[in-house]
Amino acid sequence: MGGKNTASSRTWKKVWRCLTSRNEMSASTSLDAAGADSLLAALGEQLALREECYTLVVVGGSALLTLELVVRTTRDVDVLAILDGGELVSAEPLPHSLLEAGRIVARDFGLAIDWLNAGPASLLDLGLLEGFLQRTQRHSYGEALTVLFASRIDQIHFKLYAAVNQGAGRHFADLQALKPTEPELLQAARWSRTHDPSEGYRSVLLELLTHLGVTRGSDCV
């Protein structure tokens, strides 16, 4: 969900008009909350067969669905980090045994091989919001797999950052569905600036905040 700013040369209004099929999910690979839960349960079974055990930190659509924060579908499970010895370590690259278990689940469920991915792992590089780990919600999928799902407030931070970088689409829709307050948006905006302090990013960020009804963005970001 993170990554370098790609929207700095575009205005938010132009981005808003440029929806493309890249943000649309194929019906054959879309998962609802129950589907995502089934995949993770199957992954836990495969890990148990290998006598492997992981605690994954998951963000994005599957986390939003599991915590009943949005109503939509998703096509993957985004792993931000792995909890190891009480510390968060980057999920990039995913461990070989985890990837192998994921490939078997993909085969069995007819999914893309990268349904389990470390796409948002770069968010960990420059720091998460203080108290992130304590706010996660823990779900167990057998003895071999535990998943910590990011909280609503943390997802607001991630979704705002992604919406600025990637434009209109699912990230913006998710952000609206989370119904953030103005203080929450300003907090998220300030955090996102620690990940991208460029003026180009700030310009698009302010346009997005204005679009969301924030009236004092330029004074606080």
C-alpha cells in the first residue's frame, strides 16, 4: 500500500477522473470476509504440516473485512510484518516455508500465486504510528498461524498515504468507508509526511484533505 509518491505531478481532481481497470478485481479471485478467513485457516493447516509457526501482521482489504470495517471484496492478503520474539520484522521477503504453504493454498483455491504478499512491508521502514502493535486484533488459525490485524486508526493512516500516492480507487473508497474524523485525518496526514516529506506529496495531500472536507490542512501539515 506504501511506496514512493507517484502523484506529485497530478492534481487530485485529475487523479479522481482517472479510474482504470487496474483497481478492479476479477470476480474469479475476489474474496469476502468468509473467503479470506478460509484461506488463512488453510494456510495454518499447511504450516502445521510443515511444523512451522508464524505470527503475521496483516493490513489492507483482508484486515478491513475481517474486522468488519468495510463491506467489499479483496483478492489478496497483505502482510506488513512478522512478529518474531516480540519484535516486528519486515515481511519482505516472505520466508520460503510460508511462501510454499501459500502456493499450495493458491493451487487448492484457484488463486493467483501471490495472494499472500509482502506488498506493504516498506511501511515498516520509516516507522508505524506509536502503539500500533498494541492496537492490533489477534486471530488464531490453528496452532501454527496467528494473524494480527491492523486497527481502524492505523488503517486510516495507511489508506490516506496510499490514496495520495495512487489516486482514486479502492484506497480512497476504503478511507471514506472508515469515516475518519478531521483530527484523525490530520494525524494521519502528519504521519504520512514522515514517509514522504516532498513538496509534491504535500501538494496532493492537501488537495485530498480538502476533498474530504478538512478545512485547516495547510496549517497543520
